[in-house]
Amino acid sequence: MSSPPAEITVECPQCGQYYDAWYRPSLNFMLEDFDDEYIERVSTSTCPYCGCKASLGVLIVNKTGDFNFQLPQANFRRKDEEAMCSIKIESFDSSKRLDVMKVLREITGLGLMEVKSLLDNIPEIIMRDIEQRKAELFKRDLEAAGAEISLKCF
Ligand SMILES: [Zn+2]
């Protein structure tokens, strides 16, 4: 049985933009009569920003029971899953450098020297793959300490 379509968010492998699309994780040729054009349409996604067409990776089972899995080229996730974020320091109030360093050390667990060199190299991504709710809290704490933060969530 083919899986039902799921609404997903795709990260374009070419331009890095995020966009919404639909996706079926598996297709079964025994129960439904799919043609090549259909398979192509449900197993790929076209970026509305740059036109890049990327494979989403679909399990295809044919009439004889053989199957193959197309490896995905694009990162994507179901829309009902929580987004993951990277946290970037854009700038900070230099008179509050010590406050920013203190919060940074609490959040990242990094040592004093590492945090110092982070701040010497801004703008800099300080953490990746953080759940969105957590990332929003870290952003709030860092901004309260005097830093300007941007989140990129996927
Ligand atoms: Zn694109």
C-alpha cells in the first residue's frame, strides 16, 4: 500500500531556501497503477526560488515484490515535526561583552577562551540542530545580555 502524502518542508540543495511541498514516503505498484511521470512528480520537488529539482527519496515496490529506495538529494522534514535551528550571533553591545560571554558559556558549555574567540569572529553560528523552542529561549537570553541574534530554522 502506498503511504499517504505528507506535507513537508524542503531545504533546497542549490540555493538553501526552505519551501513547502508534498511527499509520499513509499509507492506500491501492485495496488495502484502509477506511471513514470507520476513517480517523478511525487519523488522529486522543485524549488520555487531557483528551479532546482531534487529527489526526496521514495521507497518504490514493484509488481514482483522487488523494491528500491531512491536516495534523497534534499533535506526535508514533515511539517508536524518540530523545526531545528541554528543560532547566529550577528553583533553585540561591546559594553556588555562580559554579560554576553557569561550567557554564551552557560548555553554552549564552552570554555572562556573558546567563547572569547567566538565573539572575536562574529557574525558566527554558535550552535546548530537545536530544537526551535530551545533556540528561542537561548535567543531571548542572549539578547537580554546584549547580543543581536538571528535564528535559521528548518
Ligand atoms: Zn532553490
